[in-house]
Amino acid sequence: MPPMADAVFADFIRRIRAGDDAAAEELVRLFEPVIRREVRVRIEDDRLNRAFDSVDVCQSVLASFFVRAASGDYDLERPEQLVGLLVTMARNKLASKARQEHRLRRDNRRLATTDPADLDELRDPQPSPSDVLSRRELLERVRASLTEEERKIADLRSQGLAWKEVAEQMGGNEQARRMQFSRGMERVSREFGLEGLN
């Protein structure tokens, strides 16, 4: 990612939290190659390459990131933190997918062999209108699954309020509100298959 001043990065994150499509497209353009490279480097079993590829993992990571960022789940102050978060999410999702494949005891030899590099050439690097729409729909469904208090926390966090400010507005202390929200997001993440990503 090109260097970004703190104020510019803070505005970038604010725009992502607000659901700005241009910011989301910029994030995909800047960070999708980093995520996919991390996944390709870490897939050690060629049979797993035939079961899923870096695009699958990347889309899952980005979906989770957009939902949780829009809900104010992440405190990111520098681009390096964002890179670290996305790479960690990719590693966790890859490990989760690998465990799932092994649990299913799939005979990966039955799957057609396709070089993942061939798939990269076919994919348009820009999100399609349906990608943008599905991101919004997922966010709406996630928000609807939160409790009323959890949605209020998400709204305050998406406005950029710190946890201390959230607690001041809603009552209680910042640690309790953070844990309440974290548990709610974990519950909803499991419900929508976004778990294991952070």
C-alpha cells in the first residue's frame, strides 16, 4: 500500500465504516493482492488448491472485514495495522477452510486440476455491482441480527466514537460495552459463516 498520512488514513477508515463504495473499491484494489498472495504462499497442500483458491478466501476475508468495520469493530490508526489485520484474517480463514476440507475427508484427487494462476487472469480486479450490492445486503442482514443495544453500539462506533464515549452515552463501562459488542458480533459472525476471520 502506498504511504498514507494519518489524517488521510483516518478519513479512509471513516468512509469504509460509513459504507462508501469508492472507499470499499479502493480497499479491494489496494489490499486484495496482498491477501491473495498470503493465501497462495500458505497453501501447502496442492490438493487444497483444487478445493478452493485464493479468490474464495479473499472474498470471505473482505466480506467479514466490511461487515465488522462498518459495525465499528476495529480500531485502526495506521495502514500497517490494516495490512496486519487482513493478513491475519486470511491466515485464519485459510486454516479454517483447510480444517473443514480435512473434516469432510474429501477425496481431493477427484477435483479437476486448474492452476490457480489461470483463474487470476480471468477475474476482474474491480468489484462488480453485484459485489457491492451483496456487501450492503450482508451488512443489513448482520445489523438486523444484532440486538437493539448492539446496533446502537455499532452505530456509535461507526460514527468514530471511542469505547469510552460509547460507555458514556449508553451507560456502563467501556470494557463491558466492548465485550457486549464483541460477543454479539461473534454470534452473528457464526450465523453468517464469517467466523474465524479475526
